[in-house]
Amino acid sequence: MEKNFAKIDPNPLTIKITKDNENKMPSVITIQNLTNKFLIFKFLINNKGILLAKPSTSYILPSQNISVEINIYNNNLSLDEYKKTKILMTFIPCDEEIKSVEQAKNLFQILKRQDVEKQESFLDLNFIMEETINTDMTEGGEYNKNENSINNINNEEKIIFMNDAKTKNELITKNKEILKNIEINRKKLESLLEQNSKINEKIKPKSHKKYNCDNLIMITLIIFGLVMGSNFAYGYNKLFKNK
């Protein structure tokens, strides 16, 4: 009759296989010591290069629990290869007080050769590939991280669009100011020409010559400002028509 010294939970144990090492999490089982003695346990794995138990050998205080991590060591195999992996757990109660893991290992090597009561149980394993349980899937089998990448690109396009809109608004404001200044300077030019015409009829030839020179300088500057402002306004209209 098989002895029952320990209770394992959960059994079967689900192990998720992920290619992303950052998201790789160990599967954990809890072992309950059902006896009032110290309980030594050891995990034997047929494919040690695939799974690792931590701790693989240790002890449990009387009527206490312990947690054991089952880690995937190799996450690049097929599902069929994982399913070949088996874990055998051996439990041996001990009347002697155990104070360290090293002591438990030594006692296990001694007791396993003797005719002592022990419990041997397989830990049933349920391997699941990450792709089969990931709920964040898009059409075509692509993960949402690809969708996030697309969103990031869209966000960059939005930023560029917002910057273009801001630049366009600034240019519109500047163009309005230039057109306004062109109109003001045009009116000033008309006024100066009109004044110059009237004064030419009244003033003496000598002073007339000086005044004409001053007015010519002012008129030249105003015409230059009109030409520059017109060129900017033309360039602005051409830029945004092309867009």
C-alpha cells in the first residue's frame, strides 16, 4: 500500500512556455507535510536540461508547508519535446531533527538504501505554449506588440502633423501682418507722392531740391518694403498651395 506523507498542490501543474525571457515566470507548487516528523523530499527530472526544481532536495518541518519552483531551463523546444519530461518526487519521513539542507541531502542518500517507508509520486505536467493562451492576438496571428508599434508610428505622425499645423498658423499670422504693413506703406507712399507734388508747386527751387532728395529716400525705402513683403506673401501662398 502506497504511503501518503505529502500533499502536492497543484497537481497537475500547468507550465507556460514563453519565448520572452523578461516575462518568463516560474511555476510554483506547495508541498504539505502530512506527518509529525521531518520530511525529506527529492525531485528527479528525466530531462534536466529542460526543467529545474528549486530546491530539488530539501526538508519540511513537521506539519508545515514548503514552496518549490519549477523553472524552464530551455524554452526553444517543441511542445512534443516538453511533453516527454517527467518529474518523480520522493518523500521520506525522518525521526531525526534536521537543521540544514545539507543534512537533509546526506540523510536522503543514507535512507534511500534502507528499507524505509517512502512516498513516490509523479508530478503531472501540463505544458502550454504562450501562443495558445495569449488573448492579445490580432488577425493573422500577430501580437498586440505589433499593434503598439503601429500606434507609436501613428503617434509620431500626429506629432509631425501638429507641428506642421502650428507652423502653418504662425505663417498665416505673419502673412496677415505683412499684408497689413504693405497696405499701410502703400498709403504712406501715396500720401508722400501727393505731398511732394503739392510742395513742388510752392517751394523755391533750392529747398525743393533738398526736399525731393529726402522724399526720394523715403519713397525708395517704402517701395523696397513693399517688394519684400509681396515676395514673402507670394512664397507663403505657393508653399501652402503645394501642400
